[in-house]
Amino acid sequence: MDKKKLRNDLLLIVPLFLAALVAFIVLITRKSSTPLVAKVYISNNIVQQIDLTDKTERNYTIHGKNGDLILHVHDGSIKVLESNCPHQDCVNQGEVKNVNQPIICAYNEVYIVIDGQSDYDVVI
């Protein structure tokens, strides 16, 4: 009786485990193939899109309302390297890699968000 119950349990558990494993692999593969783009806004107007899937390390200068920001892109992340704002919150935030985690420099009216799409669909 115990062997029959164990067999029946395995017949139920193994296919469920395999289905969950396949779903997990599909989700991971789909997520990694989505291009990540950092969208840079000044006063709610998009001024630049930066491809973060390109692994090249590079800097960008953004001309904000009250001065320049230097953005540093490296290994799928972006950060503000330099800014002329008084509090330096945007610089101190560090690297951002997550989708929809913003970097905001209120002094220069600059907003940066990582998006998984490359079209202009973010509304602020």
C-alpha cells in the first residue's frame, strides 16, 4: 500500500515540478532578451535613450536646466557620475540596474529610468 501511494504521489509531483521548471526557464530567457534602455528626461521631455545591453563602458553629458550631469554606463547599469546640484543626491544614489528604479536630479529637472522597451511610452 505504501509503495502504491508513493508511486501515485510521484506521478503527480514530477510533472508539476517539470512544468514549473520549464516555466521558470522561459521567464528567465524572456527577461534577459528584453533590451534594457535608460530613458533620460528633462522637464518631462525625453532627450536621450541609452542602450544598457551594450556592455561598453561609456559616459554621457546631459545638459540639465541649471547645469550638466555626467552619466556613467557600465555593465547594464547607469549612474550620475557628476552634477552641479547642491545636495548631490543623484550622485550619491549610485548605480541603478533595475527596471523602473529612477534617478532624479530635481535641481536640473533630470529624470532617468530604466525601461525594458525602447519606444516612448513612459508618461511622467
